Amino acid sequence: MRKRKGLPTVSLEEATELNETTQEIPHPEYIADWRQSPEELVGRRETAALLETALNRLDEKHRLVFLLRDVEGFSVRETSEALGLSEANVKIRLLRARLDLREYLTRKLGDPTRVLKKGHASHG
């Protein structure tokens, strides 16, 4: 409050009065969605950037199939027709894309203390 003493203030009535030339009530150009905490908003942006990076790392042939099937919701048949591929090829490329994405995201987001060494897989 002390810091604000020197700042200009406007009453609520003034702020909601009609502008005489435009006949509109002034409003902010951008209003932030504060339902989430700033930490959640930053986390969402970081996660979105990580997902974008992960997608961009995929081979184009895998990325296209993944985007059509898992993002756009195309069926296997629609994807095969759109890309001129067999349905079996669409399924294989989708599997490879999902595995590549899972591997990359697990490395970035996973718990390093739970890394399995090759040849030392635990069952149970």
C-alpha cells in the first residue's frame, strides 16, 4: 500500500464510464486466467515446449502419422489414405512414433533413480 501512494489511481466509476467518442466502456486488452497458480502456468508452458521439442525430434514420416492419428483423431484407414500408405504401415509408424516419444519424455521427465540398466530388468 505504501508503494502505491505515489501511483495515480482511478475510481471504479471513472473506469467504467462510457468513452464520449467511442461510446464504449474501456477494458483491458488482455486478462490473464488466474484460475491456475503462476507455477502451474509456467509448468504448462514448459510441458508444451517439451512436447513440441519431442515431436520435432521424430522423423517426419513418424511425426505425420502420430499427428494425424493421435492429435487430429484420424482413423487408421483415413491416415493411410491421406498419406498414401498401407494400414499396416500406418500402425507400424504410429507404434515407432509413440515409442520414440515415450523414450524421450521418460528421459526428460522420469525419475533418474529408477533407470534400469541394460540386462538388469527386474520382473515383479
